[in-house]
Amino acid sequence: MKVTENFNLKQHNTLAIDCHCDQFILVENLHDVEKIVPYCGKQGFFILGSGSNLVLTKNIEKPVIHLTDRFHARVVDGLTVVWGGSIWADFVMWAAKKGLGGIENLAAIPGTVGAAPVQNIGAYGTEIKETIVWVEIFNYRTGKFQRLSNDECRFMYRTSVFKETENPWIITRLAFELTPKAEINLAYDGVKDELQARNILEPSFQDIAEVVTTIRQRKLPDYKEVPNVGSFYNNPIIDEKHHKKLARKYPDLVSYPLENNHFRISAAWLLETCGFKGHRMHECGFSDKHALVLVNYGDSTGKEIISLSKEAIRSVNQKFKIKLKVEPQIV
Ligand SMILES: Cc1cc2nc3c(=O)[nH]c(=O)nc-3n(C[C@H](O)[C@H](O)[C@H](O)COP(=O)(O)OP(=O)(O)OC[C@H]3O[C@@H](n4cnc5c(N)ncnc54)[C@H](O)[C@@H]3O)c2cc1C
């Protein structure tokens, strides 16, 4: 375990916001995890992964816990168990190369394995909840480890029990059911088209992971060059009546039918239609590559980014009577 005082977090959040924390505690393994208990004051800790789903609006006064990103995964009794600090994208490639399927559509999503269940990461028709068997947590108030089953994690679209309440938990390890028999998921036309372009008729998990990575690189701005946190808003859900009204007025509306006569609306379409794609305010703005991505062009602050995001929420609400929900956590 390594403790650093007055630590700069600019390299530890993908929006590259210049903020500090009073204390940064690097945890190297499960034994270290237990050693953090004495550092826990009344205010608890802030757990930081790769900072790819955060907007830092101020310095963090709580001690910040960060699990080392040294990759560690192994297959035990048919389950794939992974260290929470491991980089998610590395894990997906490792599994795909081993012929273990189920998460290949989630390739190239930034962040750590430990943060992935927090918002039940999803992409290209797959969510992490489909393969998680248990999530190991360390309760820093009681000093005890515990395993939550998939049901206990209460996974839903971009959320879980880990987001519901402020809890004293660090996610330390995850177990997945990944198998060579997993069905290839070609729900997204883009994936099918790219496979066809590569002349791949019977794709392996590795093919899918590589194709998804290529599509993502094409579609999304690279946060290492243009700092961002991916999608800034969730795709909102509206009822049938509302959808009918919008579809009549906007024939190009992008939406997907759900159960119970509801529809998921493309937040990117809403923003683009309101003119936000490429819209810039000082050092931050909406990407000209993808309207859903807010980027830091220089030394923008978290407060400026939030202010611009509120402008977009107001505008979308005025035009479509839909309230967008911000996806990343505002700290
Ligand atoms: C370019 C880009 C593309 C993206 N694309 C997608 C996408 O397709 N789908 C998608 O779902 N998301 C996407 N995201 C969002 C992001 O990658 C995920 O939410 C990711 O899981 C965040 O991981 P992190 O380690 O960066 O977490 P952080 O941003 O560091 O933390 C996020 C939250 O998790 C908590 N947390 C982190 N680690 C732990 C832990 N070990 N224990 C307990 N709590 C913890 C933090 O306290 C915080 O509340 C994208 C982001 C970017 C920058």
C-alpha cells in the first residue's frame, strides 16, 4: 500500500480535469485492502477507478482509494475471477483470446473491472450483468469481505445497487461465467457490416472484440487526445403516446421499442436536433464526432462542463418535453 499526500488527479480522470485529493491510497492486493480501515474517518473514502465516468467539480477532501491496475485473472472451477483494479478492456481481450465468450461486445470500454458493475456497463447489445456470477466487496466500516450474487446487485439499465445508495464498499474481485459456447451477439448491424467487410463468416470472440474496438475508435473521440467521459447522458425512455407525437413531427426520430409500450430515444439524436453537435463554450463543448460526448478542449473545469450540460438539458426539455439524465457521477 502506498499513501501520497496532496495528489493531482488530472492524469486519473479521462476529462483531464485539474483537481487534487488530500490523500491518495494505492492498494496493491487483497491484504492491502484490509489495511485501509484505520485511514477511514467519519467521511469514509472515495473509490477511484480510471476516472472515466466522473466529472470532478472540486478537490476531493476524503482519502481516495485506488486499486492497482496490475492485471490478474484466472479460471477457478469454471468461473473467471478477476481483480477489480484490472483494466476492463485488457480483460475482454484476454478472455476473447482464451476462447471465453460473453463479454466481447463490451471491448474497448475504458475503466476498471471493479467499476464495471457500478453502472452495469453496456454496449452493442450486451450488458455486464449477463455474465456476472458474484461481486466481492470489502466493507471498510466493518473490515469484512462479502460476496453479492447477481440478483443482490440489482442490475438495471446503467445502474445497480452500487449506485443506489452511498455505501462503504470497495469492489475487490468479480466472478464471471464465460464459456467457449457463448452465443455470438450480432444485434448491431454495424458489427455485422464490419465482419462482412473483413470477409469473416464465422467470427470468433476475438474477431468480435476487434471489430467492436475498430467501430468504437471510428465513432468516438479518443479520450487520450480529446478528454471526455463517453456518453454524457443516458438514452431516455418515453411512453407510446409521447413517442407517437414526436414521430409524427420528426420522421427521422431515432428510437427503439421496449416492453410495455415504451420507447428508448437516442439522446445523441435529441442533442443533434437541438444543434449541440460541435457546439462549444470556452474550453469545453459537444464533440463534432458524436453529439453525446462532452469534451474538454483545454483547461476546462468540471463546473464549466456541468454548466454546458445543463444548457443542453434545458434545450432538449423545451423542444421535446424530455429530461435528459447525466450518466457520469458528478463529484
Ligand atoms: C470514451 C468512453 C467511452 C465509454 N463507453 C461506454 C460504454 O460504451 N458503455 C458504458 O456503460 N460506459 C461507457 N463509458 C463509461 C465508463 O467507461 C464506465 O462507466 C466504466 O465502467 C468506468 O470505470 P472507471 O474505472 O473509470 O470508474 P470511475 O469513473 O473511476 O468511477 C465510476 C464510479 O464507480 C465507483 N468505483 C470505481 N471503482 C470502484 C471499486 N473498485 N469499488 C467500488 N466503486 C468503484 C466510483 O466511486 C464512481 O462512483 C465510456 C467512457 C469513456 C471515456
